[in-house]
Amino acid sequence: MDTQMSNEAIRQGTLEETLGKAMSAIRPEAAYFTTENGCRTAYVFFDLAESAG
């Protein structure tokens, strides 16, 4: 997650809604939010039934 863009989404109060929509579409088995090398990071685990490409 880009730091400047996610900071702005937090300020505007839209990050939670955006993440909620993404999680609803993906329906992950698990999701972990952390930092890696000083960057915001999300590990999202889901079942990929078929690929688009």
C-alpha cells in the first residue's frame, strides 16, 4: 500500500471501505496486515478457483 495514498485514505476515512470492498470480492481465507521493510503490507490468502488469463 503506497504510504502517501493510504495516509490520505485514512485521513478521508475511505481506507476501511475500500479494504472492505476488496475483501468482499476476494473472500480471503485469512488476511494479515503488517509492515515489511518499513512499508505497509497486507498478506491476503484466498482460493484461486481459476485464473483470468
